[in-house]
Amino acid sequence: MNEIYAKLTNCVRGVRKRTDFVPRVAIVLGSGLGDYANDIKVECEIDYQDIEGFPISTVPGHAGRFIFGYVDKVPVVCMKGRVHYYEGYPISDVVLPTRLMKMLGAEILFLTNASGGLNPTFGAGDFMLITDHISCFAPNPLIGPNIDGLGTRFPDMTHVYDKELQDIIREQAGANGITLKEGVYAQLTGPSFESPAEIRMLRTLGVDAVGMSTVVEAIAANHMGMKICGISCVCNLAAGMTENPLTHEEVQAAANEAAPKFKKLLTESVKRF
């Protein structure tokens, strides 16, 4: 058996020893957004460290556990904290949680993150509906022998972010008075923030927001046939767009301030999925 697939199936067995809960929606909470898990009607919690072989997040603002429960009547699994490529994990480990949630039953993946804004019309605290993405320098998680049990060798990437899910999020943003920007998100490796020259490059490519996660997870989920949507919380303007230095603390503070509106938008959208 493929080593990556064997590790994945072992993690599935580890979860199933603790719960038989079958989620429909998988939610990944980005920096500063972990408190959303407090609004879930919890059926079971599993720490990542209690799953043999599961990668552990080392980043402040990323608690490490799965939350199984309900948003209204919708069964969900929520990642309270994700792992990143810059933490030193192989890319197969970075996307392992996404694949695991699909194998536990999730059909929809709702990705969130904290990002830097490149679009000059964006400000700190804005939400951006991810309509497409660009991956820069992060390795594609499908490199290597294809795992036929997960998906096809050459998956189409024309519509990674599901149009029907995007429409639901737009509708709920409007219904709840939440301003929702839209645009293209780019993932770079991190952990250093981007240089002003890199930001100019990304703006030339048509990028609206940039971060250190999400795209590789979307690629892995698309490979497995999940429906995907994503919201990026713009926590600062990217390097070179202001005179201020960038810090992780600034990102967390902006995400925390935006959290109440984020929770509302996430909940109302998931209820209608």
C-alpha cells in the first residue's frame, strides 16, 4: 500500500476508535478564528496528538483538535487549528487532515484563513470570498504516485470553488449586512511575510489576497471530489502597501476583531448548505 495512503487510513481508524460521527461539512478555522468552535453543539472532541501519525500545529492561535458536532442541524467536523508547510511537515501531512475529513464522510469543505490584502480597495477586517487561487512555491500535494482510491491522476481545476456554495455565501452576507469582497487568493510557503517585490509580482498576476495556507488543501479536496468554498479574512495590507511592519500579532488581533461577523456568516451559510 502507498505509504501516504497507509498513514491516512491509520488516522481514520484512530478517529473511528473514538467516534462514529459522520460529518457532512468540514470546516477549517484559520488564525484567530478558532473561537468559532465554541458555537458548535459538540458531540465529540479529539486532540490531534491523540491520533497516531497526525501532524500537530505549532503556531500561536491554532489549537490542535477536531470538533465533531452540529451547526444548527448540519453535522460538521471542525479543525480548530491547521498545520502549515512552513512548520516543516511534508506536503502530504499538510493535506492529510483534509483527506481525513473527506474519508470520515464530509462532502463539503469550508476553508478559512487570515490573509494580507493586495487589492487597494481592501482594508483590515474585510472578508473576501475566494473565487480562484494561485499557488506559488508550495509543492503540489498530488506530486508522486497517484492514489487511485482518492482521485484521478489529472484532476480538472476549472471550478475548484463551487459556484452554488459561493452564491449561498453571497446571499447570506447580503442578508446579514456583511460586506463581502471577492477575489483571487495566493498561497506562498511562509513563514516569512512576503517582500514588497513579491507583492508587486502577485499584484501583476491578479492576486487580491495572500497567505500561507488553503490552496494545497483545496487541491487535495478537489482531487477527492469535495465541494469547496473559502473565505479569507484580510487582516492587514501586504508588504510595501503601507509603511507599517507586518507581525503575526497584528494578524491575530484583526482576525479576533472580525470574528463576530465571521461567525455569523459562517453559521448562516453552513445552515443552508
